[in-house]
Amino acid sequence: MSNQKMDSLIVSDMVDDDLESVVALWQVCGLTRPWNNPYSDIAFARSQVNSTVLVGRFEQDGEIVASAMAGHDGHRGWTYYLSVSPNHQAKGLGQAMMKAVEDWHLAQGIWKSQLMVRTGNEKVIKFYEALGYNVSATQLLERWIDPSKRGDA
């Protein structure tokens, strides 16, 4: 993805030097879980042609203030780890990052964007609803095919 400016936020694909800043952002935003190693998740996403990690800065090579992982399964786009620094929340940066994710999905030929929010996280659900996302009538099922990776839910 080429750099693009959105609402004063410059959004681009993550580079190697961004790793520690992105992990720290995810941690301060409470997005990491013991069973999802952020370093492994980032490495995996960046190694695939159907996913990326986007970062948002106010200036070229400045501090990362927002990020999101975007991917697709060939049919539906998915968003993970949307994060905005607590010092910069409620300024439209989350909305700008979601626009960047949706633009990435469209550039990949994907026309439907989906995400998962943990049950009970009403504040985040309301954020996405304000962006036009709807609670799906589809029930998500899961199975840990490698039980050694299962963490506490």
C-alpha cells in the first residue's frame, strides 16, 4: 500500500522497524491475549499475500498512534487488532484506520468487511455500528485443532 494521508493521519504498511511500537500499542490498548502472541501474529500476517498490518502516524516516520491488521480469505475481508493510542482516542483515528482497512480490502477485490468483537464489549460494538457495521445474524463456531495453543477465554 502506498502512503496515503487520511484526516491528518498518514497510513502505510508496517515495516520491520515498527514491530516493537505496534506490539506496545496493542498491549497498551488491551488487545493481546496469552494464546495470541502478537509477534507471531504480525510475522504471519506480513508473510502472507492476503494480509498486512497497517500503521498510522501524524507525520512520515513519526510515532505510531494507530494500527490495524487486515486480511481476507478470498471472499470476505477481516479486521484484527484495530488500535489507537489512548492519548489520541476519540479524535477520528479509529475511523480513519477502518477506512484504510476497507480501502485495502477493496484494492484486493474484496467487497465485504467483517470483524469480531468480544461479547460484552458494548463500547467497541457501538463504535463499529456508528461506522455502518451491523451485528451479524451468523453464529461463529470455533474449534481448537491444536489444543496446546488454547488460552483462557
